[in-house]
Amino acid sequence: MDASADRAPPHDAGLAAEARQHLESAIERATRDMEFRRLLLTSPLEALAEHFGRPMPEGLNVRFAENVGGSTIVLPDPLPGCEWPGSRLIEAQAALLALLDPSRPRD
């Protein structure tokens, strides 16, 4: 197996911001639809597929957490050259964006 396939590509802040923008409608729905909120918390990919009306990309790994106070700290991206088995997540995010926004050009 090619080790370079498991290295994280440089973080694309624009891609991450666009993905968050597309998810805002699901997050907003979770503030008023408690059944959907429970589904987001227990089966996020199923909830997103139902919300957007299409299956989510294979390899997409997303988790929602209830706001229980305190702090949630997100770790920064690994340094270049560090092994990172989650590099396919960024590819899945790009595939998700392509599904959610058909007008987005594909690479």
C-alpha cells in the first residue's frame, strides 16, 4: 500500500467553509425538529441523507454532539509528512460538496 495515500493533503480552508455552509440548513433544522436532531446525534449519515435527499459519500465521517456546556476543542491538522489515516475524509468532503451543489465544478 502506498503510504502517501494516507498522508493528509494541505488543509483547504475554503473547502471546509463551504462544507459548513451547506450543512447550516441541517443544523438549523435540528434546532426545531427534535426527531431529526435525535437522528443526527445517533445516525448522522442517515440523517444527512434524509435531509439532502441523497446518500452521503462513502468514507464520509461526521459526528454531531449535543451542546452540554463546557468546551469542545478541535485539534489542528497534523503537520506535513505525518501519517494520517483520515486523509480520505477530505476527499469525502469534496464529494459531499459535489452532491450538495451540482453546479460546483468537479476536479
